Amino acid sequence: MSKPIETVAVCGAGGTMGAGIAIVCARAGFRTICHDVADESLDRALRQTGNFFAKSVERGKMQAADKNAVMGRLSRTTALADLADADLVIEAVFEDLGVKRALFGRLDKVCPAHTMFASNTSTLSITEIAAGSGREDRVVGLHFCLPAQLMRLIEVSPGINTSDATLRTAWAWCEKAGQLPVRTQDKPGFILNALLIPFLNDCIRAVEAGVAAPADIDTAIKGGLGYRMGPLELIDLIGLDTQVRLCEAFYPITLDPRAAAPPLLRRMVAAGLLGRKSGRGFFTYDAGKMFGA
Ligand SMILES: NC(=O)c1ccc[n+]([C@@H]2O[C@H](COP(=O)([O-])OP(=O)(O)OC[C@H]3O[C@@H](n4cnc5c(N)ncnc54)[C@H](O)[C@@H]3O)[C@@H](O)[C@H]2O)c1
């Protein structure tokens, strides 16, 4: 692991989190390979990324030359073999243990021995994900916050077999990328989601019970508790389908009834209301725009 991290690959870069993580990496100066199984998702994510930086230039937060340099550091692929040059692979694929383990197992055959694997899982065990990797000592949890392109926090979680060297390298990488690392144990939901998943489900149940309209619940939480974003607006940003996956991963481990997916959430997903990414969830949006653009 003595080779410095110069190239980072992001798996699931066509998704909500992967696209934001790729921005963090490229903006910090790393050559960034955006990988996804869905070509059209990569198209959309990179188009949104271009618009995000164009807006930054328009607002005077970035020089046009810097925007071009950052975009030039991003490449894209649907072929796992193209990740052979990566020093660090960050996966942000579906919240499913089997999918993540299979991905790391395949990557182990593609990437050189020094390559470190990181998982952006919100609820699953790093130790269990690492068990399929063939390099358990070089796997670590790096849980970015939504929207990754704007939030600095990263929960850094070692699995049982993660080496001290891997943990140190991961921590130093977070700082070099301009992020704020915080160490957590390999426990379901780490810090943020252990608190957030039950809370967000409570808010959905309040809508379902007719306590108040979504906009009024959000106004109450922002106005009364000082939160910058309302919980239902946050669920729309997370993605209602992702919230179901988080519940399905988190509930069986914790058996906390508040962590079970509320029926209204499932009905909305079945109806195609996925939040911002589909243009409609608890509120309506311009589906082509990335948060902050
Ligand atoms: N959405 C959030 O608020 C949030 C926040 C923090 C962490 N996370 C975590 O990030 C991960 C992704 O969540 P998301 O909301 O971005 O999901 P998403 O559904 O928006 O995106 C997932 C992407 O992964 C791709 N994918 C699926 N299987 C793949 C594979 N085998 N190889 C490559 N790409 C693959 C999909 O095509 C899709 O583009 C999950 O582990 C989730 O728990 C999500």
C-alpha cells in the first residue's frame, strides 16, 4: 500500500451518491474513473455534473479553466476491466449485500494488490461486504453524506479484518480530498443512519396518518428544530427506492419496528414516485437537475 492514491474509481457513478462522490474525487485532483452497469445513468450523471460545474462558474465560485480541468479528470466506463489502474475503488452501488460482495469479488481479479476498496454502504456491515473481496485487510467503510458534492462528512468504519495501514490511508485520503472524516464502529447504520432511518420513517408515517401535509411537516421541523432541510424533502433527495432498500437492509439486523419501510413509502415507489431523480416524490422537481446546480 505504499503507492500513493492518484486514481480513484467510483462504482455506481451513475447513481445519486456515486455521481456526487466522483465530483469530490475529481475536484480534489484525483483522476476519476466513473463506472456503472447502466450506460444511460452515466450519461445523465455526467451531464448533470457538467451543469453543476457550469453553475459554479456562473456564480463565480470556480474559474472556467478549473471546471475544464476537473471535467478532464473524469472518465467513464461500463467495463470493470478499465478499473485496473485504480489505487482506490469506492463502491456506491445498490444497497444489497450480495451485489456489493459480488462486485468486490470481481474487482479483486481486476485490480492490483495495492488497490484499496471502500464501501459507501449506509447500513450493511463492512466486515460482511469485505468477506467476498479476497483482500479483507484492504477494505474500509467510507460513508459519504448526501449530497456528496456539497457535504464534507465521511464516516470511516474499519471492518474486523481492516488493517491499521488501510485505516490510516483512508483517513489521510479523506483529508486530502477536502472532506471531514469521523471514525465509527462497524455497526448497522453507523452514526447517521442509525438515527436517521427511524426518524425519516416516523415522518412518512405522520403523512400517512394525516397528521399534516408534507410541506407543513417540513416547515415544522425546519422552523421548530432548526434543521436546514425538511425530512420529506430529504427523503426525496435520498430517493424513495433507496430509502426502501435502506429499511430492508437495516430492519432485519436491528428489528427496530421504526426501521421497517412504511406502507406509504412502498406504495409511492410502486407508483414510480422516487423523489428528485424521477421528478416527483413528496414534492415535484425538475428531474434533470443535480442538487446545488
Ligand atoms: N441516497 C442516499 O441518500 C445515500 C446516502 C449515503 C449512502 N448511500 C449509499 O450509496 C449506495 C448507492 O445509493 P444511491 O442512492 O446512490 O443509489 P442509486 O440507485 O441512485 O444508484 C446506484 C447505482 O449503482 C449502479 N449499479 C448497481 N449495481 C451495480 C454494479 N454491480 N456495478 C456498478 N454499478 C452498479 C446502478 O446502475 C445505479 O446507477 C448505497 O449503498 C446507499 O446505501 C446512499
